[in-house]
Amino acid sequence: MHGVVFTKLKQFVEETFDSDTWSAILKEAGHEDEMFVPIKIYPDETLGQVAAAAVKLSGIARDDLLRAFGSFLAPHLMEMYGALIPADWRTESLLMNVEETIHRVVRMKNPGAEPPKLEFTRLGSGHLQLDYRSERRMSALAHGIMLGVAEHYGEHVDIRESEISGGVRMLIRISNRAAIAS
Ligand code: HEM
């Protein structure tokens, strides 16, 4: 897993809790004093250990933590890979292009990084379907990233999940925040 996921997880824990909590999580995970760097690729197992320790020490369910972290992570990813994101994209265009444009480049530029296979289908305007399949079982992270992307564009996503073979299907409705408020 790409080092940026670890460096941003550290920032997320420090901002949500504090730096002692991060140190305690690393100790619990068996990675005491590990200094993660964004240019390295770490074994998936390490993320599993750190996530399990974070769940244990925070008492927050894994999916709830992953969702909150995804929401935090989204604007950072969008900034890092800003060169790939045209100015006129909004939530729907970004989601419809994430696999072919963004994750494809991540795979090319970072040998060893394996973003999940995301299959988006456009069901109608502002209505998308995502089939998520990954051995890492981090659909809640995808859910959170989508919340964060919508937030970035001042839009809103309503996401309904159901299980499919080998993964999770999400039905996504995108709306404009201003329209909801009125
Ligand atoms: C600005 C847009 C995005 C960028 C730059 C980006 C980049 C990345 C990177 C670098 C990773 C780590 C991959 C690895 O090390 O194997 C990753 C993983 C992931 N991405 Fe994206 N991503 C973006 C948008 C999205 C969106 C919109 C979704 C969901 C709809 C998504 C879902 C995920 C998930 C769930 C993972 C975790 C790995 C897994 O489940 O197997 N990403 N992404």
C-alpha cells in the first residue's frame, strides 16, 4: 500500500485524537517508532495491523474508522494528483474517471501500488453504481473518499450499499448542497 495512505492516516489520528494515540497504535500494531514515508510502498499486512490496532484502541468500528479516514484522505489525494483533475470536473465526472484516469496513473507511476478495481456505471444524471472488489475489503474507505470528494465540490452523495459476490455494490445519488438547503 502506497506510503501516502500511512502518512495521511498518521495525520488523521493525530488531528482526531493526538500524537500519543498514534504512538500507541504503532506499538500495538508491532511497528513501534516506524516512520512512514510517502514515497515507499508498504506491505498490505502493515496497513491491516495498523488498522486493527486503531480499531482496538479507539473502540470505533473498522468501517466507521475507514469511512471517516476516507473522507479526510480525499482532498489530500485530489491535491497530490491535481494535475490529473481538470478544473471543470465535479463529483460525477471525477468518479466516472477515477479508474481509467487516476488509479491507472497511480499503478503506472508506483510499481507495487494496487488501487482497487472500481467499476462505475452511470445509471442517469447524478445516479451512479459502483461495484467494489478488492482483497483488502476496504469498501468503507471508498465510501468515505466519495463523501470527501463531494464535500470538496460543495455537493452531497447519498450511498446505499449491498453485498455482491466478492465485494460491495454502492448506489450513489449526487445532489447539489444548495438545492438540499433550499
Ligand atoms: C483524486 C482521486 C484519487 C486518487 C489520487 C487516488 C489514489 C489512490 C492511491 C495512491 C491509493 C493507494 C493504492 C495502493 O497503494 O495500492 C488508492 C487506494 C484506494 N482508492 Fe483511490 N484515489 C482517488 C480516488 C478514489 C475514489 C473516488 C475512490 C472510491 C470511489 C477510491 C477508492 C480507493 C480505495 C478503496 C483504495 C484502497 C485500496 C483497496 O481498497 O484495495 N479512490 N487510491
